[in-house]
Amino acid sequence: MPKNPSDPELKAEFSARIKELLTRFAAKDLAIALRVERQMIYNYRDGKNSPSSEVIRRALEAWPGFSLSYRGKVLTLQDFPKETNDGS
């Protein structure tokens, strides 16, 4: 898991994946799946915002073929465990 979610490499990689998804799905559909505002999808696409680890996890869950490469490692759901409400 990247230590700094605003890392330029991660931001660029997520931007590229969002661009690919936008060729197959409407921004509204991506926003619903990722639980973000539609404008955030365009911000991700344009590299203006970095995704949170939760948003990355949702993308990995929503689209089985979705993958992110970060510093030579392909990130998987195991890299982004679900956050719990009990503080653990």
C-alpha cells in the first residue's frame, strides 16, 4: 500500500485507469460504484485528485479486471483491507 496517497505515480496510474473505464462506462456509473461525486471522477481522470485507499479498494471490488501498478507491484484487494468501525 502506498504510504502517501497523493504520490504522483499513484495519481497518474489511477488517472490512466479511470480514463480506460470512461471508455466503457459513464462517469455517473463510476461515481456510483466508487461512492464519490461525478466531478471527482473527472478530477481523478485529469490527475487533480488522488484516490483514497477506500476508493481504490472499491474500484478493485467493482471491476474484476481493474488493476493498479505501483512501483513495480500490482496492487490487489489484500493491499487495501476494509476499514472497521471499532478502531482496529
